[in-house]
Amino acid sequence: MTKKLRYKDAGVDIAAGEASVKEIARLAKSTFSDAVLKDIGLFGSFFQIDKEKYEHPVLVSSVDGVGTKLKVAVMADVYDTVGEDLVNHCVNDIMTSGAEPLFFLDYLAFAHLDGEILVKIIEGFARGCHNAHCALIGGETAEMPGFYQPGEFDMSGTIVGIADRENVIDGSKVVSSDVLVALPSNGLHTNGYSLVRKVFFEMNSFDVEQFIPELNSTLGDELLRVHKCYQTAINAVKFKDYLHGMSHVTGGGIEGNTKRLLSEELLLKIDWDSWEIPPLFQLIQRLGNIETIEMRRVFNLGVGFVFIVEKNHVDNAITDLQKTGEKPFIIGEIR
């Protein structure tokens, strides 16, 4: 008798995915607020907006991924950080406009679904959402053999936040003489990993478990540091009159991201000698023989977030940011 063909024979194991659903639902529920109206598992997610809190509510959304940082996670067999990376990245993005995060949805795609890896990734999503007071209300998990290589996966996330229309920060107040006040990054965050992997693993044959004295860390631990969330610092200054704009330093570097806020007649004047470039970036540049201009275009170089502040109130901004535990520093001005 001819064997009956099943979906599993084509590489998709429905049962494996269903076995993880209960744990995923538990993790998601740990992030819920009273605004979440239904449990995980329906065809759509439900979130109720507090209309009394905003006079003219505006929804602010963003979608992103963490790029080839996922390849480093696979190499190191560490999966509980990349989800948190993605949440923090998205939170920082929408908060540049002064928005408050409301909810987050994820998308995961595997060659072959591994329930343990799936749960580890969701743990990271849940931790990031919990820390950012943002509900993880839904997602999609796809198993796509033949599309991804065995052991590989990809993911993206969508965040939705809210702001009052009158309080939206869009750079329209930025003027010449404004000052750039920066907050430090804690590593690569989620950008530049294709170049980093080429430098460390292709050109120089490093191993993720290799201890790097210059970094006082294994290479894997250094490259998988969780993308820093700046929510507390942003909340401390976002309604201050002296704040004219905010920039999250991601792909494109400090200039590429901050100049989005400027009108055509304004320019960034960055003092590249005003802070010390962290050892990780110095090591990447030396091992890869990378020109400085390219480093500035690709990496954050130790600057994770930038506030554009009125010149006469820079000291106030620095004091307010220091109260949140941050170590702000001036990196330039608007001309």
C-alpha cells in the first residue's frame, strides 16, 4: 500500500508548534495590561485605548528586525536575547517622536521548528515588553523548509504606540545653535553585523567562545549584548521645552539617523573627538582595515541615542538625564 503523504513529510511539523503554544501564551500574558481585551490565539488581537488620557490621540508604529545578529545567536546557541533586542530597538524608534509604547507583535520563520528555541526567543520578547510596559499581544510562527537553511531562522517585530498630536516630536523645532547631547550605547546594538561577521569569522577565523582580552569578554557575549532601551531617559525629558528632537542611532550611524530631523538649511556639526570610541569598534576597524568614514556610516561608535537640545538649557538636560542613571555627553551642534 502506498504511504499516505503528510505535511510532516514535507518538513512541517504542526504538532511541534502546538506543543509550545501554552508556554508562549503564558509568557505573553505576563506582559498584559487591562487594555488587552482577549487572550492569545484568536485571529486578531484586541487593545483598548484610554481615550481620556489623550486629547488628540495619534498612533505611532514601526516594524524592524535584528538582521544577521541572528547568525551570531545561532553560532553561540543563545536565543533568549535577540527577542529583547528587537523589542528595545522598536521601543526606541517610536519614542523618538514622544510616543508611549502600547503593544508589540512578532513574526518568526524557521526552516524547521524547534520548540525549545522558539520559547527562548519568546522569553526575550516578553522580557523586553515587560520592561517597556508594552503588551505582547500576538504573533506568527512559520515553518518554511527549503526556504531557510537548516538551523536558521528570521524574525521581525511590529510595535504600536500612542502620542497626543500636540506633543509629537518631529524635529520641526530644531534650530541652528542647538546642541547634540548623546547617551552611550552598550555595544553594536543590532546594526553592522554583516560586516562584523566578515571581520571576525571570515577574515580572522575567530570563534564565538574565544575570550578577547581587549574586550574582557568572550566574542559571543560581546556581540550578543542586548540592544539598550532608552525609555527611562526619554521619559525624563520628552515633555521639556528645551527638547527639540531625538534620534535613535541605528543603521546609517550618528549622522545618517540624526539628519532625518533637520530641514534643508541645517547641518550637523559632530565633534568626533569629543568621546572615546569603545574598544570593540577600535578592534573591528583594526582587524578589518576599515576606513574611518565607513565606520561612521555603519556603526554607532558608542553613541546609542541623541537628544537635540536648546543651547541655553544644555545643563538642565544633562542633569535630568543623569538623574535616570545615564552618562550623557555633548557630541556637537546644529549649524
